[in-house]
Amino acid sequence: MLNIYIYLGAYILLLLIISYTISRKQDEEDFLISGRNRGGWQILASKFAAGIGAGFFITYTGFAYEYGLGVFAMLFGTFVGYLLFAYWAAPKIYEYSKEKKFYTMGDYVYHKTKNIFTVKLTNILSNIILFGWLLVGIIGGAKIISDFGLLSYNIAVLLTVLVILVYIYLAGFKAVIITDVIQAIIILALLSLVTFSIIGSGNLSEILSVQTGGIEISTAIGFFLFGLLAIFSYSNMFQLCYAAKTKKKLKHGIGFAVIPILIAMFFLLLIGLYMAANAPGLDPSLVFTGALKNFLPLSLLPLGIVLFFAGIMSSADTNVYAISSHYVLSKKNKSIFPVKSIRMTTIILMIITTFIALLFTNIVDVSIIAGGISLTLSFPIIYLLLNGENSKRFVGSTTGGLIGLVGGIAIFGIEPIIAITVIAGGILGLLWNFKSKKKKDFSP
């Protein structure tokens, strides 16, 4: 048990030392958008670390446990979605951001629509999306730490929030990207070690042939759509585009990030299937915890805990900074002291996060809802990337997605199928003002 505390303490200390060092050598632009000079490897590592968090460990193994190979639909959707964003969307976003010095997702939307309401709608909704995933990471990580008896759930939440608060307060977005590089290496290395230590020398073909509860076609489509389209709704992806040094480094950084992400997803699939064969009847939200507790060699348990803590930090810090900066740097709330304002907003955000995380603990349900909300901006953003400029269409598509989300939950409950209703609503909403001639919809 002492070893676990030593590993965790050393890991936290490393993050704080890195952040403090960065804070002493940076200017305002470094804090706000990492100097707009990040290289391809840093973009790759940051995207991987931000995309694979503690909540993802829990939910993806839970889905694999419940649906088996059906989650390959999400894996395939993720592969296509990342390549589409990297080599089609990201270059478009980058070009405008270099010229106009964008900071928020709403800055890009305003550039296209010239409408203040669309900026407010985008920044508010993108913050809600990331706040949902922030809760998933905090709740998931704290539950794991508490399940192992290291700390109580409440103390685990407080510790996580405090560490993130300190290093974002010190160094802002540059700290997020630099620490993500360290955490990406740790996550991939430890996840590989943990996975093969759990499944042992078992035959991979036997594990992949494990029979689970099966998956309905509608659920598989929901998984695919989420993997394909959710990336277009994330404001932190836009900030990563703004922070890149060159278009080439940005494209390859995001494009190649899909490789370690798919590897991590495959490892989690193996763990989920292994648990389905060896520990039937579990609550899906407890599958990863059960794997660590019952099948990971005791000598490796400290590394498993560090893996989880790295997962918490890697996604939560990105989301926290994106939410705080989007509030401060939005068109209506810009401050003459943005660094100070972001720091104060971060403190308030982490207090709110702490209270909510202490009240809601169902990680799988929170993940599905967060995933559904994540798709509400997908079609509106794709519309703009296709050179659409009509603000009414943008608002209509966003509103349609929100209606689809509420309607999907009302009809089907909190299930992956709600991705279909959100996308359907977004497409139908895009037809709003179809005959309007006030603004050009698409360039020739």
C-alpha cells in the first residue's frame, strides 16, 4: 500500500514541477494558446492524452463487457472521424486562426456567420459538452481510487481537483499540452503493461470470440456515429488547431493520434471481453475496477493506480482550461487581463465541479448523456466547414440536435441509440430557412 502512495506522490510532484518551470518562462500568449507554436508530436500526444481518460477506461470496458465486438463500430467511427477532421477540417480551421488570431470555438463560428448569437450558443454549448466529459473523468477516477481503499471518494475528488487547479493556475494551456506529452507516454506504456498482465498468455482469438449479450443494429449505428462525428463538437480540438506551429504539423499530429487511440481502445476491448468470460454478472461500470482488483498481479497494482490518475489528469486538464478560457475569451466576456480572469474562472469552475461530482456518481449514464450532447454541434460545425454561412441554419441545426437529444432520452432512455436521434435532429434543423436568400449558404 505504501508503494501506491509513493508512486502517486511522485507523479503529482512531477506535474507540479513541470508546470512551475513552464510558468517562469512564458508570456501571455503561451498561457492563452501555448504560443501558437506546438509541433506535430506535441499535438499528437496532447490529443491522445485528452481523448483517453479515466472515464473512458471505465465506460469503454463496460461497453465491451456488455456489447462485445459491437464496440468495433465506435472504433471504426473514431478512425474515420479523426482522419476526416485531421486532413479536411483542421487545415481550414488553422488557416483562419492564423490570420484572425482565434482563441475560442466561437471565434471561428463568428468569422463564418458574423452573428453574435451563434457565438454565444457555440461557446455555451461547447462548455456544457466539455463539462459533461470533465465530470466523467473526475467521477470515474475518484471512484476507482476509492474502490481500492486508498482514499475516500470525497477526498479523491478533492485531490484530483486541487492538482488540476494548481498546474492550470500556474501555466495555462502550455502546461496542459506539455503535461499531456508526459501523460500520453505514461498512459500508453502502463495500459499495455496492465492489459497483458490481466489477460496473461491467453489466446487472443479465444478472447475475441467470447460471447456477450450482443448488440442491436441501432446501438452499433449510435456507436459509429459518435466515433465519427463527436470530434467536430469539441472546443479543445479547435484550440489545438490554433496552437499548432504549421498546417502540416497540425494535420499529421491529429491524424497520427488516431493510432495510439485505437491501440488503447483495442486493449480496453480485450479487458472487457476477458472479464465477460471470467466474471459474468458485473455492473458494466465496475468492469475495469474488477479487472484491476482481481486479475492484475499485486506487484503491478501501484502502476495500475498511477495509470488511472494519469487518465484523470490528461483529459480533465484539457477540459478545464477550454471551459475557463471560452468563458473569459468569448466575444462578450473578453477581459483586459485574460490570464488573471482565466485563473479566477478556473477556481470557480473547479469548486462547481467538486460539488456536482460529490452528488452524481453513475459514470456510464453520465458518459452516454455527455456523448449525446457532444453530437449537437457536429452538423452545425460541419455545415460551416462546407462554407455555409447562414446563421439561421446554424442555429436551426443546433436546436434540432438538442430536441433530438431530449426526445431520444424520453423515448429510448439513456442508451447509445440517442446518437441517432441527435444526428437526425441536427440534419432536419439544418433545413431551417432553406429558401433564405439573405446570406450565401455555400461558395461556388
